[in-house]
Amino acid sequence: MEKPEKLIVDGKRLDGRAPDELRPLKIEVGILERANGSAYVELGANKVLAAVYGPREMHPRHHQQPDTAVLRCRYNMAPFSVEERKRPGPDRRSVEISKVTREALEQVVFLKLYPRSVIDVFIEVLQADAGTRTAGITAAAVALADAGVPMRDIVSSIAVGKVDGTIVLDLTNDEDQWGTTDMPIAMVPRKKLITLLQMDGHFTGEEFKQALDLAFKGCEQIYDAQRQALREKYAIKRGNKK
Ligand code: ADP
């Protein structure tokens, strides 16, 4: 798309949202039979799948840590997930996103309970429209919970940014491309513990505070949706047993 003259008209964004509004969010839990835990997240046009395997014995063995489990994350974009076919396989971007995803999640996982083990987290982006790293972290946190991996709490993630001089929540690809700032964040909302903060672009000090505040509000909504999705799955299971 060509750069539009304005990205915000009469207080509304190109897709009709208010600056502080999330895109429609859908979370499904436990959709893969062979994974220990899994989740599917749609955030606007983003479609992201997360699968968790483990804790299980780490192979190759020389990667084992005697006193802790290792969280291994792989973020991958399907070739058909973006407008122009993406070359399959890892690239610099996916290696970076895999690393920050691990860092965003490992702070809440009780890894010391599983010495010499590995917990594998696979994130597959099926369709991308900006914010895939945050949607991936949101999905992975739910998949870890679905796998029964002991955690302090659930990590929630969203991007905030600046578009036409306005601080906005949850940027689309057009906003990411034509806006001035994109700041993906992950956190444990209840503790206000930030586990990921990246920034492409710049904010003034005041804008940064405003953006952080908006990110907290967005993550609280995501956190509620994550918990609701988990409750729905496990409520049904309990019902079936009767
Ligand atoms: P995030 O998806 O976390 O926002 P980026 O800021 O790197 O990560 O990417 C923003 C968006 O740019 C992606 O969600 C996707 O829509 C698009 N994008 C990323 N990589 C490619 C690519 N190789 N080809 C086409 N579009 C891409």
C-alpha cells in the first residue's frame, strides 16, 4: 500500500479503531494432539500457533544443564504468511525474535524443577500483519500453561507505538510501516514486571510514559483473554469427566 495522507482521521485509525483499542482477539487452547500444550491466537489479521513439548530430556546431551531446564524457543514465519513469499528457514529477524521470546518467557517458568531437561516452544506465524512477536509470546504463554509447565504467572504481550503523532495500541502493518515508533512489550500484568521491551523509532520521555501506560492496559486485556481461554478448555474437560 502507498503511504496514506493520514493514518488517523477524526480520532479514528484506518481500520476504525480508537488509538487505545486492541484488534479483535481470539485465543484457542489445546488444538494440537501431539504437543504437550498448544494455543492458537488471532489478533486482527495475525494468525499464530504455539506448540510446547516437554519438559523432556535434553538432546543433544552436551546441551543439558545439571541444575536447570532450558527453554528453547523457535519463532518461524510461514512462506505464505506475508504478501511476498518469505524465503523458508531461519533468518536474522527470526533468530532475534526467537531469542527475545525466550527471554520474555523464561523469567516466569520454574526451570529449576527440571534439571537436564528442555522445554521446546515452537511459534508458527501463519498470517502476519505486524505484532507477530507479541502474538507469538501471548500464544506461547498459554501453550506453556496448557502443557502444565509450572509458572509464576502468565506473560502477556502487545505492541504500542506512535502514528501521526498519536500514541496507539496494537499497530497494524500499515501503521508500523508508516508510523514513527513501534514498541513491542511483554509483561506479567499483575506484577507489572516487564519481560520484553524493544523499540523501533523514538519517544519523548512523556510519550514513553504514555505508551507504557497504554501497553499495561492492553496487556491486562490480553491477560484476561488468556485466562478465559484456559478456563474454557479446562471447564469443558471437567464437565466431560462427570
Ligand atoms: P512484528 O511482526 O513482531 O511486528 P516486525 O516489526 O519485524 O515484527 O514486522 C512487522 C511486520 O512486517 C510483520 O508482522 C509482517 O506483517 C511484516 N513482515 C515482516 N517480515 C516480512 C517479510 N519477510 N516479508 C513481508 N513482510 C514482512
